[in-house]
Amino acid sequence: MKSMGTRLGVVTPLGNERECIGALLDAVLAHLQPEDRWYGVLDNVSKDGTRGIVEARADADPRVICVWAPQNRCVVDAYFAGYRAAYAAGCRWILEMDAGFSHPPEKIPEFIAAMEAGYDYAGGSRFMAGGAHRSPWTRRALSYGGTVLSRALLASRMTDMTSGYECFNRPAMAWLLERGVRSRANFFQTEIRHMMHRFRWKEIPFVYVNDRATVGRSAVGESFRILLQLARHHETP
């Protein structure tokens, strides 16, 4: 049953996170109040027992919710399954963050503060003062290049247009859920940030750490294709 008393819902898509999920939950829950919720989204990609660990924590802590979504076909489906679960539960604010500590949990209070200050959307930025992108040069080039192109072709004003560490209030999330995104891969984050320009937004600096060097070629190709479609049709926020 929907509870409109829920303040914050944290959405985290999960894969094979057995080695870090316990520490991640400890770090995230330290910043949540009793009425807040964490939604761990799992599907058939996860095969290492992460689901069992999350379900055990959910039995012990009502703030932990396991969202089992075997219907997912791509990473975008996983995120949206989490969005819908948090929205249906009545969360006033919905914070999206990745597993594996690439999005530092200690920044959660800053996102909460932005929502309390009346912002509709707060986006984490690796490219503003106080932020950093600590990963192989290939990932840095793609992230920064995507931001530069988005600013040039879409008149975007955010300093980071490719990060997935972000928080929405209910009106902003409702807008996103109603319209959806075109991308089936990483570019959906840029689509979301493009949409969020119509709302009252701010950016929050954070240090991103990811040691994976590659992004799939198909994902990169899709990103350029959809970016050019948005620019060609002069789609504005």
C-alpha cells in the first residue's frame, strides 16, 4: 500500500554485487531515516547471490526493499523499475545511485538538502569545482565529450550531462515516468538531464571512481544517434 509518509527513496540497480553489497547498505542506511527506503533492483543479470543478501537485509530492516524485476531487458529497464517502485510507494524524493561505491554515499545529505531547499532536481557533477572523474581515460573522454556535445547541440547548461547520481522530487519524476526515454543504454542519463532543465535544478559536486575501462561500442553509437535526433528536431526542455 502506498504510504505518503515516505520521505526519500534511494534506487540502486544491482548486478553481481556480493562482495560490496553489505558495505554499501551499511553506508547508505546510515543516512536514511526510519521512514526512508532503499530499493535494490535485481534481475536475471545477478547470479552471485546478491539477491539473497538483499532479501535477508530486507527481513531485518524495513527500510530495505528488494525489487525483483526479471522482465528487465537492459540497464534502462532496471532504473525505471526502481523509479516506479519508489514513486508508487509515495516517496517525496527519489535518489538514484549506482552500486560499487562509484557514487559516494556520504554525499546523500547534500542531495537531501537540495530537496529541502525546494529544488525539483539535483544532479551530481564530476566536472564542477569540487568534483572529479577518477577512471580510465576512455571513460573520462566519453563522459566529458558527451557533456560538451550536449551543451553545444542541446543548449544544455549543466556541467555534467552524463552522470547517473541524481535526485528528483515527485513532479520531476512524474514527468520522467510519463515521457520515458529513447535510449536503451547509457545515454538515457543525458536524456534525463536534458528533460530536467525545465525544472528548478542545481548540481552537486562529487568524486566518481570507476576502474572499468570500456563502454560498449553499441552504447556509444546509440548515444550519438539519439543526441543527433534530439538536436535535429530542436527538442528543448
